[in-house]
Amino acid sequence: MNPTKQLIIEGVQISVGIVLASIGLKAFLLPNGFLDGGATGIAILISEIFNTNISLVLLVVSIPFLALAYVSLTRKIFWKSLISISALAVFIHFENFSSITEDKLLIAIFGGLFLGAGIGLTIKNGAVLDGSEILGIYINNRFGISIGNVILFFNILLFASTALLISVEIAMYSILTFLVTAKVIDLIIEGFEDYIGLMIVSTEAKKIEEGLTQEIGIGITIYKGKRGYGNTGEKEQKEIIHTVVNRIDIRRTYNLIDKLDENAFIIEFDVNNVKGGIMKKLLSQKK
């Protein structure tokens, strides 16, 4: 794709993400004193305690994280993140939504949904709206601690502070908001379809290959392998089947394999994303 066109598409999607995140904050979380995790949660907590402008606090809180981004990430990500965070602060300042509902459960769920959609869309296009991800990347590069553990520890401190300084109830609803936000971010980045990878070793490999392509409608890759010393006491050549299945079809796939070879050796593993290859739709059309 043309670099200019790619940049325009990314800019449009990041803009949509900023709008969604600002709606989640101004229409749900901020009017009711709820927090999210990360740098955004710190900014909300400080603005609640000291009754200050959330937009200014968000910019100030983000400065250390952006400094880390400058030294640990690419310049492109740094500038896109700087512009995105600044734009979010501006949107929050000028937006004037009234609270949509007083139901605390709905506030936590839908606030997290909008905020997660906004953050996820922004991350997917190479920018960051929350500094805790930058901190996680930096510590991971320096000390080898996983990004997820860094963010988890960061948010444990944040929600514990919320419970002490504001209320336990607000802290609990804020945790719920964070969980919804995190799940929606995963869905936006990884997609709504959930894939499972399978590696299959069987004496009936040919029949399984035909069944997977014709009955299940999925593509396969065949590896040449050599069996180690088993109960036969000798090595032999084997065909290893590698495939990716939508989780919806996983039960049908196992039933097919069991029908053809109940002793087949199967390794199952999670797949975050699938691109290219022979898709089920194309196989169905050929059939």
C-alpha cells in the first residue's frame, strides 16, 4: 500500500479511537468518579482528589511515559502517541456529555467498552493512548519482566490507592471497568474470531488430510517428519499435518480425526492472528 495512503488510513482510525475513548471517559467514567487502569486511571484519581482539570492532569501524567517512549520506542510511535494523547486531552476538555445512566454496573461496563475500543483501535494503528503500556515495554526490555505483569502490578497499586483515598466500592467498580477495557482491547487488536492451531501425527494422515479440506473446509500444511523409537523399536517416516481451525469448528475437527484414527497424536495451541492462506470460504466455493 502507498505509504501516504497508509498514513491517512491510520490517522483516520486513530481519530476514531480517540473519539471513542473520550466518550467512554466523559459520558460514563468521569461524571461518576470511576477509574480505569494505567496512566488514565492515575489522571482521573488525581483530578478527583484535588478537583483539577482532567485534561491538564492527563497531559502532565503522560509526560514521564512519553519520555520513556522517546528512548525505548521508534520515533514514529513516539510522535503518533504524543499527538494521540494530546488530542484525547483536547477532546475531553471540550466535550460536554451529560451522564447517560446512573446505574453503576452499566457505567463500568459501557465506560470500559468505549474506552477499550478507543485504546485498542489506537494501538492497532501504531500509537498509544495510555502510558502504562510504554512502561511495560521499557521494563520488559531492561529487566525481562513480562509486559502483562508490569501492567498488572501497576494497576494493583492504583486500585489499592483508590480504595484507600476514595472508597472500596469505587475501587471495585473501577476494577470491573479495567477488566472490560482489557478484554475489548484484546478483541479489537486480535479480532473477534478465535483460532486454534493443530499439529496432527497419524498413521491415517492421507484420510485426515482429505477430511479436513473437504468436510471441515480448512487449509493444511504437510511437514515431513521421522518417528523416534516407539513400541516398534525402529524409526519411520511420518507426515505431520499442521492446520488452523476456527474455534467454532474445533469440535467437528476432533470428531473427524477420532473417526479416522482414534490414536492420532494431536497438539493444540492458541493462534492470535491469521493472514493469507487458503480460507474456508474459497474451499467451500471450489467444493
